[in-house]
Amino acid sequence: MLRCLSGILWSVALAVGVVQAQPLLRISTENTADHFQTAVVADFAERLQARAGDRLQVRFFPNARLYRDRDVVAALREGKLEMAVPGTWQLGRFAPDVGLYLLPLFYGQPREVQWRLQDGELGERVDAAIERGTRAHVLGRWIDLGHTHLYFLDRPVQRHEDLRGRRIRIAGGLANAARLRGLGVEPVLVAWPDLPVALERGEVDGLLTSHVTVASARLWELGVRHAFEDRQYFARYVPLVADSFWRRLPADLQALIQATWEEGVAPARAMAMDAQIRARDTLQGHGIRIVTPPLAAWQRWREALLAGQPALVAELGIDPTLVALAHQALERRDEPVP
């Protein structure tokens, strides 16, 4: 009997040892299966599992099957989740410095400028602020959703001056509201499920979103007919790993996870860019007329918006040092910024 019991205990100990030697990495995202971000994270999970072998269990849960993005930081902190890739708009309440990229300084800036200021020293400082605020580890460079723009039911916008007096739906964010007010627009906070009713009742004239979102939601069926492609802000996703989980991993496994993520960043950004281009074609194919302002208009209106930036920086609680670094980085640019 003792020998039998000893054998059972030894088997249990071995089983426990296997579990301990093979940590579980659960990855949560909110987007559905047909979203390009889901494909990007699914590819990362598959490649990581193949490389880690029996050293790590990787499980990917898209479509908010585990958590909605607004809840993932709490789940990471509480040890209920190991990894998430939320949008930057979900992180401002934990790390105000993320709002840096929503400031007037970045209004209309092309993706190449956005990447340059995100991937260098400035981005490292913002990452550090995110880590402090979320108590999670930023795994590596961010991936994109792409530029957001303004969309309207009727009365096309041909130039910035035509925006005055329009009522535009936003999902939230003080910086978004401040930017639109600076353009003469009245921002209106409307939850996504309430948008169809708001459009039908004329409570808003249009909305702030992206080509991909308009296409995936088929917003032409709700009456969207026009787009003003003014690159309001550049939306991104941040890879976060629970700090409590990360610190338990051996250094070589940490390095493997980081390298596997980094390998997919460039293809992910290319995929996002392609998704926005294809969505733009889809919009035009459904009769949505797109107007893109000239470069001189972007420059002029960015300068006008910058007058209110110091007050916005103080209101959002963004570190002024980061703002100064961003200005310096743009001034060091050899070619003119459009």
C-alpha cells in the first residue's frame, strides 16, 4: 500500500512539475475573426507555440471570448490573463502619456512620421509610462490600426472651413474632443451600439472613425455618403504581458517571446496599411465620396490647433518633457513634414 501511494504521489509530483515547467500564455483580443489584428495576433501565437514547443502553452482568445479590451488591464494586474493587445484609446486612464499621440502636433502627420516618433526614444519613454500605469510589460513595438478620419451623412466637406458647426460622434477622449473643437466641430459622445439611432434622428452629422471600421460596419447602409480624409489621429495597438507572469519566465524564454513578436511587427503594419487601402476602395465602391485636403491645409490647421496644445497637455496630465522631445524630433527631420 505504501509503495502504491508513493507511486501515486510521485506521478502527481511529475505532473505538477510538467505544469510548472510549461507556463500557460493566454492572449485576449476584442476584434472578430475577420479583423486584420486578429490575424496578426493569431499568427504570433502560432509561431510562438511552434518555437517554444513544450516550454510554453499558448492559447489565443479573440472576439472578447475572455475579456473586452476595456477590462484587460485589470485582468492582467489580477493574474487572470497573461497577454492582451488593446488599442491605445484604452490606456489613457492608466498612462496619460499615451495621449501624446493624440495631440495637435500629430494631427495630419503621415504614417512614416508616426512610426519614427513611436519607435525611437520617445516611444520608449511612453512604453515606460504604460508599464508604470498598467503594471504590465510592453512586449515590443506597437502595431497599427491606421489613420482615422471624418465621415458624414450629407453636406460634403470640401475643405476644413466646411467643418464648422458639424456635430461629430466620438467614442471618447478629451484630446479627440479638443481637436475637433479647434476645427470648429461639436464633438458628441455616442456609444457604438447607439450610433444607428443617433444618425437616424439627426443627433449627429457624422462620426470620427477609420475606413476599415466604416467598411466592416457597412455604414453606407446608415446613410454615410461622404468622407473628409484629414488623418485625425493614428490608432495603434499595444502588446502587454502581465508583469507577474513575465517575471516568472526564464530570460531565454522572454527573449524568444520578444523576438517572435518583433518579427511580426513590420508585416502587421503592412497588413494594416493594406486593409485601410482596400477598405477605402470598398467605400468608394459603395458611393462614398472621399475628399483629401491639400498639404498646405494640414500645415495651416495644425499650426492653429497648436495654440491650444499647452492647455490640453496640462488637462490630460501628459509629461511636458515628452511633448518637447516630440517637437525636437520633428524639427530634426531633413525633409519637410506634410
